[in-house]
Amino acid sequence: MTQGRIIKALSGFYYVDTPDGIVTCRGSGKLRHEKLSPLVGDEVSIRLSGDGGGTVVCTGTPETVADCAGSYTGQYLKRSLEAAKAPRPED
């Protein structure tokens, strides 16, 4: 999974700015089924395809992405967020 920010949305396609460049994506079936429409400026997780495009699989805050079962980035974020909330021993 790759993280990025939607910079343009047009006719069901999302143009996502990622660290590797701009990727043209479609919304995943899960997003369409839940009737979620990501907007320009949203942070998203995308699954890259072999043709240079991708699929938006999750959108929202880091906490929302962490709860997205299909997102590898979400799994990483979940561990990071839990570690940040864990009490730290006093020095």
C-alpha cells in the first residue's frame, strides 16, 4: 500500500500525489459499496496495479486508515498509534 493525497477528482478517477509521483486511481468496491466519495485533499491509501494505476482502498485520518482491514499502511499505523499511546516508564 502507498499513502498519498488526492489532488484531483474527475468522473470517478482520483489523481493521487504519492512519494513516487502522481497515480491515477479508481475507488475500490468497498468505498463504492459504502458510498464513500473521497474529496480533493483527502489522505488515502492506494493499492498499486501493474498498469501504473491504482485503487483507493481507504481514506481519512490516520486513526481511520488504521482501522481499514485491507490496508497494509493501516496495519503499520495501528501499531504506531498503539505504541504512542502506551505509557512510558519515567526516567
